[in-house]
Amino acid sequence: MIRVVATTPFEGQKPGTSGLRKKVTVFQQPHYIENFVQGLFDSLDAFEGETLVIGGDGRYYNREAIQIVIKMAAAAGFGRVLVGKGGILSTPAASCVIRKHEAFGGIILSASHNPGGEHGDFGIKYNIGNGGPAPEHVTDAIFERTKTIREYRIMEADDVDLDALGIARVGDMVVDVIDPVEDYAELMGELFDFDAIRDLFASGFTMRFDAMSAVTGPYARAILEDSLGARPGTVMHGEPLPDFGGHHPDPNLVHAKELNDLLMSDDGPDLGAASDGDGDRNMIIGRGRFVTPSDSLAIIAANAHLAPGYKDGIAGIARSMPTSGAADRVAEKLGVKCYETPTGWKFFGNLLDAGLATVCGEESFGTGSNHVREKDGLWAVLMWLNILAVRRQSVAEIVAEHWETYGRNYYTRHDYEEVDSAAADALMADLRARLDTLPGTVINGLTVERADDFSYHDPIDGSVTTKQGIRVFFTDGSRLVYRLSGTGTAGATLRLYLERYEADPIRHDLDTQDALAGLVQIARDLPDIEGRTGRSAPTVIT
Ligand code: VG1
Ligand code: CO
């Protein structure tokens, strides 16, 4: 029986860079998630009898949220739900399942790299039938609907046993509890040369994969250890925990420090990799060599043809605006286009669907391709393994050769987390107001060439997205970008992206922060970050 429940709108149910993210305690309020899900269903058309994919990253409140979503999907008239066993589906696996089973769409319960647990964050996002994050016109429609919602519909039914594979029913709707790894692992086997990677491991190659107690543990064990023969224990922190062991499941040099320390030691493994809460991010480290995500994108693009799934080459590259220009140099050499999009994977979907881009990436440890419509952490790791298996060089050698060929884009991101929202908004507004007067200004010896606020014109659907980050370009080719995060749940996070190109191999071995020290000073002084936020240094440097 369907129960119609009266409700009143909650403020602020506006999806950000990647879905709606709030504190767990916000989501636990009666009717909170129901309002959002009803708002979503109300903004979709013609899904009667169709299939919906549901899964999450296993964080605290995942199971409760999934039961609610299943019962609301039944009440809304979906014909079938595919849900990962235990409520688990990594974000790229959800994208894969949506595509493979031709589902209408999917709902992913995740706050990605944000901390979990009772006092941590929770999130929900909708993906469309191509497997990718809903574009802005959809998320805008959901938000509008949540402002006026008066009731929601939910099936009165027992909870589904999420731990039993196979078919159950909720009302007339079929619920199929599926193995969360199977479809995804099969797709990886089609894209990469698993035999070559097996040979690599058999030859004594060693790696460590840090699943950060998040969703990728089961995927990494099945693929790296069981299928590819990496020695047992390759996967560390491989048990998904609701609070991620109390850590941030964010694969970067701050939160995956243990892994980084291991790789920086002389007897460390050949390759280190890590993924985030929902499995869509990746970090790649060779022995003694951290690979920036921007460089990783460029190197993957330059070498993708070594993997069977990309043997005919790539049609194009797409990168988010703050990502470094390293990929652009590869695109130029390959004679393909490099597209520049706003931050967030949803902007890559149209380019991928149209066949304009094959490989995409973001500076925030996100890389992926047209195999799904999300960034994909394990995919990037397998791509690196495939490249290493063919080239039989170390990660450090491959990176050094890449810089020799293309030059090096020194790159870093400085984050100021949980700063006062009003102060952050004022800082951005003030910079915006000065854009016209900046060109020609000399700061610490560098001359501003131009400055703007990034706008994106989608070449496929013609949509325009404005205010996506303030860019300051200098005459020596250096670039600064200022933007506010759209995934945080407390205060504002100011992100500062810094980049300087160095063509000469003699100067390719500087420490990144040293190489960018002058630019860092300019970046802090220009909007007076310390004066406005009270912060003399960033919270996180990657
Ligand atoms: C951040 C990253 C962005 C990424 C987004 C979602 O967004 O900068 O590149 O796409 O997180 O990734 P923001 O608005 O906080 O800068 V995930 O792995 O959190 O889904
Ligand atoms: Co993520």
C-alpha cells in the first residue's frame, strides 16, 4: 500500500558540484531525504515500469537511506530496482551498471571524499540514463521542486534484505540485489590487457593500493589480488567501514600519508595508489615519485593506445578548467582537441556522449574515459598498470620522459577549509570587481596578461554556465585560479590553483612548492587572503 505523507519544504536542498551533501544529522531529520527524492521523481518523466539503479559508498546511514529510496521508487512506479549487495556500489560501478542494464537512471548515496560516521557527512545524487551525473537543468529542477513540496509517496513494506543476492519484491516492483563488483570487473577486463598485467606482477612488480576503508576495497581485492595476481596484502584498508576508520577518505598527500611515506622509502613498492570514499578518485605514486593528477591525465592520454580498449587512439581530451595545461600539450601533439569545462564530472557527459572526448580528468584526483560517465579510480590504476606492463619502465622514468617531451607544468592546489562564508564570498566578489583593472599590473615581478571569470558554453546543448572560477593569467604563462568549493558542508572552502610551465629539462627536478613559491605569494597577496579570512596558511596543500 502506498502511504502519502504530508511534509513541508526544507531550505537548501540544492545539489552542489556533485549532488546534495549535508551532515548526517541533517539527513536524519524526518522527511529530509524523502523530500529530496520526491522532488527528484517529480522532476523526471516517463519512468513507469523502468529500472532504477541504487547503491552507495557504505558510509553511516547508507542502509537506512537505501531502504527509503527503494520504497519511494516502488511508490513512484518504477518496475525494477538494481541494488548492490549490502547497499554497496562504487560511483563508477553504478555508472557501469546503469549503462549495461539500460536503466532509466540511478541514485547514488555518497558524500565521496567527505568524512563519514555519525557526525560526518552524507550525500545523495542522481545519475541519468547515460550513467553520468544529472546535468544542471535536472538538478535545478529538483531544487525548485523541493521548495514547494507538500507531500511524498512511500510504499508500506518490510525492509529488503540487502545482504541476500537475488530477487525480492516491494509492492509490484522487483528488487534485484546484485553483486556490486561483477559487471564492473568484467568491463575492466575488456578495456585492459589483464594477461600483460598478470605477467608484470609475476615478474616481481609490487604495489600497494589504499582503499582508505571505503568502497573500493572489495573491487580492488577482486581485481588486483584475485584476478591479476598481485600478492595478498596489496590492498590496504580494504574493509569498507561506515566511518572510514575515522579518516577522510580522500586520496591525497595529506590523507593518504602512510601510503606516500611507504612509496618515498627506498625499499617501497613499485606503485602506490589510493581511491576515495565512493571509488571515483585516484592517486598515483611511483617509488620516489608522486604523479600530480594533472600530469597523470596527460600521461594517460599520451599512452592510452597501449591498452586494448583504446588501441585506435583517442578522439579528444577534456579537462576541468583548474586542471593544468599538461593535457593540452598532449592533445596538440596527437592532433586532437582538448576541451576545458567547469569543475565537476557532469560537464563531461555531453562531450563523451558525442564522441568528442575519450579521456577526461580533473586536478582533484579524478580521471576517466568514455567507458562509463563518471570518473573512475580503479580504471586509472589499471590504466597505469597496463602502461607499466607494456613499457616496463618505472613510474619515475615514465614521468621524466613525459616532461622531457612536453615540458613540465608545475602545479599545486591550496585549500582554505571552513572559512567564514561571508568573508569568502566578499573575497571572490572583490576579485571579480577588479578583473578589468588587473591586466598590465606588475606583482612581484610578474605581469598580469588577462583576468576573467570562467564561463562555459556547452558545445552540444548550448547551455551556458557562468562564474566558474576567477582566472589570472601572467605574461610568462603562469596562471592562478580562485574558486569556492561546491562539496563542503561547513562554512566555505576557498580553493587556489597555481600553475607554472617549465620547458627546460634542467629545471624539471625542483620541489613543487619551491618552484611555485613566488606565485603562491602573489596568490595570497592579490586578494589579501590573510586579512580577509584570518588564515596565514592553507589547510590542505596538494
Ligand atoms: C570537488 C573537486 C571536483 C570534483 C568534486 C566531486 O569539488 O574539486 O573536481 O568533481 O569534488 O568529486 P569542489 O566543488 O569541492 O571543488 V567527488 O569524488 O567528491 O564526487
Ligand atoms: Co568521489
